[in-house]
Amino acid sequence: MTDIKDLRVVLDRFRAQQRRSDVAVNLVPSENRLSPLAQMPLSTDYYNRYFFNDALDPGFWQFRGGQDVADVETDLTIGHLSRLADAPYVNPRPISGLSAMMIAMAGLGGEPGGTVVSVEAASGGHYATAGMARRFGFDSATVPVLRGQVNEERFSEILRERQPDLVYLDLQNSRHELEVSRVAELVRAHSPRTLLHVDCSHTLGLVLGGALGNPLDAGADTMGGSTHKSFPGPHKGVLFTRSAELHQRLKDAQFTMLSSHHFAETLALGLAAAEFRHFGPAYAEQVLANARLFSKLLAADGFDVAADEDGHTTSTHQVWVTIGDAERTDRFSASLYDHGIRVNVQVDLPGLPGPVLRLGVNELTFIGGREPAVHALAREFSNARAGVRRDGGGSRRVREQCGPPFHFVEFS
Ligand SMILES: Cc1ncc(COP(=O)(O)O)c(C=O)c1O
């Protein structure tokens, strides 16, 4: 049995790791950092509570623990998210991107036996989407995407022949913005009763910050995704729509698929969204500028940075860099890790077989990384490749070049 001494050891490990994390530079594009303000609800009693009464019906307080701050979810969280997405209907209850995916698919996918179309995983779609569609009893069809463009011929053929209930665009690994308006046009032309959902888990912060287009403006019926990747929020998910009817369908699906929606995290999401309304556009533009600059600096230094024939490297938060075979890539990743710089190795990026660094500058930007920090980061990559300056100080040198963070500092 674990005794109290062992638990103290575990706690000490947490504390030591936390100190390291506080000064780390994290380049995993699917992660971000909560601001001190947004972090706050996670250590309150609301973490222990259910909150069902979202209609705030005075006669329906079956669970009273969340009663006093219920309006923070119904007004603050939903209100700010609604304004950010320009969508009157918001469901902030999914607990992650995959949870949002399940709810969207169940709510919008129609009857079992119908078809759900998603992005081919080999061209950047999420690995789980097609399998999830099949588990729900739908037929799955996938469509290739190249440089953000859906393969029109294949997509039109699927629309004409299968008349799918739902097109679920789940582009995950991409250096290009997904072109939604052409997809919406093709849906209208070939299968007008098909619903179009855009899962922008990876790019949500860039969309809500206005640096990438809003899929709802481009003709999507619904959109949503994770709130902890390029959007600097808690590990949660969200769904948006401008249609009362679709909102109700999503809500009905959510009701039967999710009861504990992690209330404290929904409060955290509200605070993150409230802060984001102050800095979102500046943050999102800076993420894109940092990603472009980082690509340029690494390429100029001889790194193998993924690029198109016309030189385009990225118009998202992601930068892809090939280091070599698995052993070399792992050694490179470990040597940066020793400096407190965390990279993400993927083996399934479109068009790049083998291990590749999938880097995201979203979190570095959120903590205040601008041009000087990106230059410092590129220097650390160079040092790691050359095997010099093995002093563990890489993340400190990068962070010393950071300016003010994008969140409110007075809550730190
Ligand atoms: C398009 C898409 N959907 C869903 C997910 C899963 O999100 P989560 O890990 O928050 O469940 C991801 C994660 O990368 C994603 O890119």
C-alpha cells in the first residue's frame, strides 16, 4: 500500500516538475497555457460540482453547488464566446475536441446508415473521425485535402452519389488555412440537404482572433472544436451555430452523451474568452507572424522546413521540420528537452513519411514571444543541432527575449 511518505515524494515531484514547466518553452501545437485568471476556477469548489440548470429555472435547483456562479457559465462564458464567433448559439459543454466531435456527429449525422464525409487522415484529417462515424453506425467517406483545398472532383462525386447527411471537416495537420467557402458552394450545388460542420480544433484561436476566416461566414452550418490548442483556454470543447434548430439538435445530443461537463473548466473557459476579447486579434496575428518568421530563420540556417514549390511555409500556427531518421529526431528532441524546450514528433504528417517535428508557436506567443524570442528560439535549434551550449539554459534564453504576455498580468 502507498503510505504518506510515498505521497510526499509524489508531491515533491509535481512541485519540481511544475517549476520546470513554469519556465519551459512548449512548442506542441495542440497545447497552450492557461492564464492565471483562467486557471483560478480550477482550484475552487466548483471543480467538485455539477451544474445542470442552464435555463436558471428557480424551481429546478436539484444540484445547488454551482447555483451562485451559474450565470458565469450562462452569461460570461456563452456571451463572450458568442461574440468572438459571431454566433448566437454556443454549447460550451463538450469536454474536449473529441467530445465535441462525438456530440456534433451524433446530433447532425442523421439516421444510422447515412454517410458522414471527413478529411482523409493521410491528408491531414483527424485519425479518429472516420472510425467514430462507423461506430455511430454511419457510412464513412473521406476526401483528400491538399494545401487547404478539398479535392473538388472527389468531393463532388461523393456528394452526388451518396447525398451525405453530414460533411465533417476535421483538418488537423495543416500548414494552410482550410478553404471552407468552396466546400459550402459544392454542398449547395450537389447535395443541398447536407449539413456542413467545421472542426477547427487546431486553429480555433486563430479563427476567434480573426486571423483566419470564420467558417460560419464561409457557409458552414456549425463549427467548433478544442479550446486548448491555438485558443489559450482550458482542456474543453465548444460548438457554435447561427441556427436555433441545429443548436437544439446539438443540445439534445449533448444531453444524452455528456452529463458532467466539468463545470469549473467551463468557468475557466469564460474567463479565458473574456481575456481573449481584449487581445485575440493581436495574439492571432502575432502567432502567424511568429510561425512565418520561425520557418524563415530555420530554413535560412539549413533546416529542412516543409514548404511548397512557391516557398510558402505556413499560414497557420504549425511549422514542420524534418530532422532525419527516428534516432536523430529523437536525439534532437531530447537535447532540446534538456534545455526546457519541448517539441512534438509526428510520424503521419501529410506528404512527409517518417518522423517530423510538428511545431506550434501558439503557446510561446501567448506568453509574450515576438520577433526577438523567435530569433532566440531559432538559435537554440541551431545550438542543439551543433551539440553546443549544453547548459540547459535554452528555454531561459528564449524567455528572456519575451515581452509582455497576451493575458492580464495583474492576476498573476
Ligand atoms: C480536428 C480535430 N478534432 C478533434 C481533435 C481532438 O481534440 P481533443 O484532443 O481536444 O479531444 C483534434 C486534435 O488535434 C483535432 O485536430
